[in-house]
Amino acid sequence: MNINPAYKLLVVSTSTVFGSEFLAYIKADFVEFIQSDELLFVPFARPSGISFDDYTAKVKNALKDRGITVRGLHEFHNMKKAIQDAKAIFVGGGNTFLLLKTLYDLDLMPQLRVQLAKGIPYVGTSAGSNLTGLTIGTTNDMPIVYPPSFDALGLLPFNINPHYLDPDPASTHKGETRETRIQEFHQFNSQPVVGLREGSWLHVNAGKIELRGTLTARLFKPNSDPVELAPGLINF
């Protein structure tokens, strides 16, 4: 699968792992990756009960010890120009449907694609990671709003399923597993899906995709058994 060699992406399953503060486990890689002391934060997937300002402040607090200046995209009158001028972009987690609808409503998707094709570093966590795939059809979120399209940025030639969970053999739950849901998706869709477990992320640079973290990821393709992907370079 071909990736635009200009893309610089950090596609992260989650912003917070158990027993750790917001962004703490990924912070060193995050800072090294963006190579900038300025960061544009997109808070439009905001978690329930938090404002854009509060969500942006959370990112500021997490990165202040690294001397990084963070501004929220919502703070700018001309958001397209803010994206155009950004040195690095971070799209946070929350609800993927809300994130995508807001970006479409503000007509920001084309500008994001243009800037990322120029090599602007992009970090996404959870919903922000879903945005890098072909569609948001494999998000775990509820469709609390209805975007005009499920098409995402299409930076990667597959979909992402963040927070991927394996079945718990000790659980009495008899409902569908995450794997079952993805198999249902493949009854009607052909693109591969990468299930990223908590604490894992994809590092995309120079046309190469590397799985980082200590866990494997799970690759799903239509009419095929799932494959475990070991940390390191991924070859499809």
C-alpha cells in the first residue's frame, strides 16, 4: 500500500493509559515527532462536559514542561489560515462523529489535506486517529450527530479502530466482540482495518508505517483471518 512520502503522522490509540496522566506515556515520542515549539490543537471531538477552552488547557498543561506553546483552533477567527500557518497539528479524542461533522461544517477538511500533504506533522489520538483513515466506519463512538459524509482525511489506505479490545475469556458478556463488529463492517466494505490496542501507535514518515509500543496490533481484511502485527515496520 502506497503512502504519500510527505505525510508525517503519529496515529495514537489513546491519549491516556491506565495509571498514567494525560499524554504522559506518549509525550517523549510526541515532542520528538512534532519538532516544534508551537502546536495547533483541534478540540472539536471534545469529551462530554468539557469546553473547547478547557480541552485546550489540558493539552497546554501536559506539554508546558517541554516549552511548547499550544493554541486551540477555535481561538482563531480565520481557521483555514490557522491551519495553513500551523507548524504542527494535534487532533484530540472524543466523539469521532462530532469531530468530522464540525470539520465538514467549517469546510476545513480540504485545508487539512493540503497542509498535511506538505509534510506538516499531524498527531491524532482516538477520534483524531480515526480521522487519518479512509472512513470513520470503524470508530467505537455513537453517532450523536450526523456528518455529511463518513469519509475521513484518507491519509492512510485503511481504517483505524482505536482502543481495540480482545475478548475477555473470564467475562460473562455474550454480546458482539470488537472483532465481530469489524467483520460486520467487512460484509459491506473492502478497506483493511487496523485495530490499535491501548498504548500503541503508528509512526508514519517517508512513506513507511511503523507500529510502536510494546503490544501487537490486529489487521483485518475481508474474507481473511485476522493477523497480528508485531511492533516495527508494517508491510501490507
